Amino acid sequence: MVRVVAVLLALALHADAFQVAPRHRVTSRRKGYSTRPTGWGVALSAAGPVGRRKESLPFGPGRFGPGVFEGPSSLVDERGSCGVGFIAQPGKPPSHDVITRACGALGCMEHRGACAADGKSGDGSGILTDIPWALAEEDVPAVKEARAAGRPVGAGMIFMSRDADQVSAVKGVVEEAAEASGFSVLGWRAVPVDPSVLGEASAETVPTIEQVFVAPLERLVGEDPEDLTKLFEETARDDVSEEATASGASPLERALYLLRRRLRGITDERGFDQDWCYCCSFSSRTITYKGMVAAVDLPRFYKDLTNDKMVASFAIYHRRFSTNTMPKWPLAQPMRMLGHNGEINTLLGNVNWMRARASAQSNCDIGDILDRAGVEDGGDLLVECDTTFNVDLGPVVDTSFSDSANLDSIVELYHKSGRRLDEALMLTVPTAFENGRLSAGPQGEDAAVLDFHKFHSTLQEAWDGPALLVFSDGKMVGAKLDRNGLRPARVTQLKDGTVYMMSETGVVPLDEAEVVSKQRLGPGEMLTVDLVTGDLKTDAQVKREIAAQQPWDKRVKATQVQVPRLDPGSELEADEAEVLVRQAAFGWGTEDVGICVADMATSGIEATFSMGDDAPLSCLSNIPQTPYNYFRQRFAQVTNP
């Protein structure tokens, strides 16, 4: 111990010899050290700070930074969570200024992410925003013609292999999947990029990045042809309908979702490597620009982001700190609908439950359950469930992807199946409730919200964080904290209606005289901004609005049986020897009785313990064990807090 303290003290006194790249976290994920800090290892230097832009340092190559705490920069400047936020400008014409401010905010989040020793290759940065139709129409004339004729158009951002033959094969599969889904490919657009800003690690794996544009055919040509009249009509009203924000995805969005899922199914069936074809997004409203680049380099790499013709009414930005997966281009965020700061520490259970539902699909009569609950659209939901686990559409969850990617996939599934996006977040990342009460809010006012959570608690297990989730479907943008509430989420609204949600304040310079309100989200809370009407809805407004959609109390009574508490009856008397025999027969030891049973008997609640447990595995024990001792609960599956 003395030696360890001495070494730490020496390092603190001679910190100049161990300079870490500015705003990079000191982390070693591999055995030993490499030249890659924060996502891959620590960079050591005896000649000053490591980094390509020394002039950007907020302080010189000395020992201490400008923060509140004094000490070696490797200790006081350490950061370990993603940076995320959004800028929404509802009720105003889309502008390039939204993109510019989002890129600026993203650049200020560099200290939240991880970067290689080359100072360029990052764990991931990205922006989810409106589709740049002006650029698409300029480069793909067929898109301009289709939109001028009033035809709905969808856009996909696709990562493909750098091999020309493989790119050609992927494009052929995309066109095949589009035709099978009732679409025709209008054309492809090579996304303008500047590879010179990439670091060594990201340049080695940079994909071919192109956008594909599709439009629906006169009639669907899949297995079940369907008239697209309704699709055309609803899509034509897509940008002006106020009612559309209070419902699930439009028919066009659902069709594009199935197209993307079918594309994954075909590529899996034919043995395509996932690196050959990955859809960052496929929508008629939103698009995702992301990659393994430092936050400040994202607009330098993607030239569209600095083009004045690219305008938007909102933008979600994200700087990634990879925790449970090695950095990859597809795993950069935002995903297709979410930007996630934190971890999903119930990941394996969530994934296993989704797979269990798939295997039980042929034996479980979901329609009967929904009918008994009084859900009028049970038939439609049953059809959606059938497509959920259709092998031709690829997997819904994928353990090779990150926790954020899997959660995004489930939320997207709920939304495309008819749920509102904020409703999908409510049921997957629920508010805490216990003993018939919510963790916050008057019981009388939130009774309907409580019934909503009770009904869904038996149908969808919680995806527990810590997690801050920022989400959008192109008509609504919002943010939500999980019930642990361990991630910062600060919201500022200006007089002109512009809303900023940030992991931390100060990433966007604001005139305080223009600020109307400031707030922060608490555990389980959320807020949304309606991009059509401009309404900013608080946590209570959103949840009560959703809870009022259905009589959830009746659904609970129709589908759940409340087991009454048993009367303990009179005390049983037994001599000490007999009690000892019974305890031994049931595998109870001294610790079980003294720690578990005694605590539960006196407090009336389940006993809690620290993470330490030095008991041998039951399968290796020489002493007979009870069945439940053979099972272990996995905690902190992504990171160890």
C-alpha cells in the first residue's frame, strides 16, 4: 500500500511527464497501453500535451487546468459520459443557422467523448436533422421531379464497403428490397466528404457514404398489394397536419421502415457482412450524419453541414464515449430516432425477453390478450407483431450492436407500429412507481399515468439506465431521463420559441435577455417540442395527454389479477432443534437467517446488499444448494459504476 501511495504521489508531482491529449479521458481497454487515449488506451508524452491543435488548449502545458479542482489534468479533467442535446426552432422557417449552432454545440462537447492519440479519430459524433431536400434536388433531378409532382419521397443514408464490386452488389440489393416493398429508386447521391480530416484509425475503416432516394410505386408489389391512395394523401399533409404529431408514424414512414428491415433480411440471407451495408437512417423526414470523427471535425468531414442550402427546423447532436463496444462507424450516434447519453444496464435481460417473444410467437395468442384488454386495434397490432419477428425482415435486436442501438430499434418498432414516439419512450423507459404510487406527482392527478405504467409493466420490461435520451421523428423532438435520473438534462427556452436541451449549459452562447425559462429534467421526466405547432410540453402535460388516450384502469382490471396479501395467522411454535432441521432442509444458512430473513421480518421490505459476494458458485459447492442459488442477477452489464 505504501508503495502504491508513493507512486501516485510521484505521478502527481511530476504530471508534466505524463501529458494527456486535451479533453481526452484516460482509459485503457486493452491489456497494456497503446498510443490511443480514451477509447483505446493512454498516450504518454514527456514533451508536452499530445494533440494536433495546441493553440486550442484553454491553458498552457502546465500542471493544472482552469477548473474548480486543482490537480493533475488526468484526474481533474476526466470525463466519462456522452454529450447530447438538441436545438429546435418550431414555428419558424427552417434555416441553416440551426445546423451551424448544432455543430458549434457539438464541438463544445468534445470533452464528453473519446478520441484517439492522433487527435482526430473519435468514438463517434453525429447530427440527426431534417433531410436537405435542396441539395438532393440539385444532385438528383428525379427527386426534384417527383416532389414537384407531389409524390412522397424517402431518403436513406447508407454506409457501404469501399470495394467497388461490393458497392455495386449492395446497390442492387437496395433496389431489389425497394421494389419488393413497393418503391422505385429515384437515384443515388454521393455525400460530399473530406477524408483529409480523418485520423489514422477512422480513415482505415471509413465507408463509402451515399444517399438513396425512393418513391412509392402506383401500387405495392409485395406479397400483399395495397392501394397507396391513403399513403399519398396523408403524406401530402405530412408537414402541416397538427393531428399527425399526436399519432404514430405515417403510412409512408412505416413502409420505409419495412423497406429498411427487408434490406437487412436480404443481406443477412445472402451472407453480406454488416460492414457492407448499414442504413444510418431511412425516412421521409429525418436523416443522420455521423461517423468516427472528433466533434469539431464533423462539419469539416460532411460538407453538407456547411452548405447554406442545408436548412433545418431542429437538430439533435451527439458526441459518443464508447463503453461496451469498440468504436465503429455504424455505432456513432444519433441512431435513427435516439441520441443516448448513458448505459442500459438491463441490456441482456431486455434482449433475451425480445427473443423469447419471438420464439413464443406461434404459441402465444396476442390477439386474445388484446381483445380481453379491450384494445380496438388488436388485429392491426397482431399483424405488426407478426412482422416484428419475420426472419425476412432481419433481427429486431442484435447483440453485436450497442445498448443504444438496440434500444433505438425497440423504440422505432413501437413508433412504426402506431405508437406516438413519446409514448414509446414512456413504456420502454418508464417512471418509477411502487405500492400504487408514482415517484413524483399527486396520486389523484396522475392516477391515469400510473394505470398506463401498470398495464405496460407486464408487457414490456423497463430498459433501465442511467440514460438521457433525446429523440425525434421529424415532427416532434424531445428528451427523457430514465427513472434513475443520473444524467444532466438542462433546457432553455427563448422568447422567439427556440428551445435548447443540453447535457450542460454554455455550449451555445445565448443572450440572457432573450431567455424565457430554464429548467432541468428530474428522474423519469420528459419534455417534447411540437415542431408543427411550436408547443413546449412539460412532463406532466405529455404523460397526462398520453394517459388520457385510453381507459388504462379498465385495461389493467381486464388483464391483471391482483393477489391479496395473505394473513400471516398465528405464530408457530417450534423448538430450536426442529427449526434448525427445517432450515437445513431448505438450504438456509446462518447468513440467510441473520441477514435476509431477519431484515425482511423487521422492515417488511426486500433486503439489499452491496455488490461484493465471495460465496462460491453453487455448481462448484460441496454443500447442497437451493435452486435459486444457481441463478445470479447481472448488474451493471455495460459499465461498473
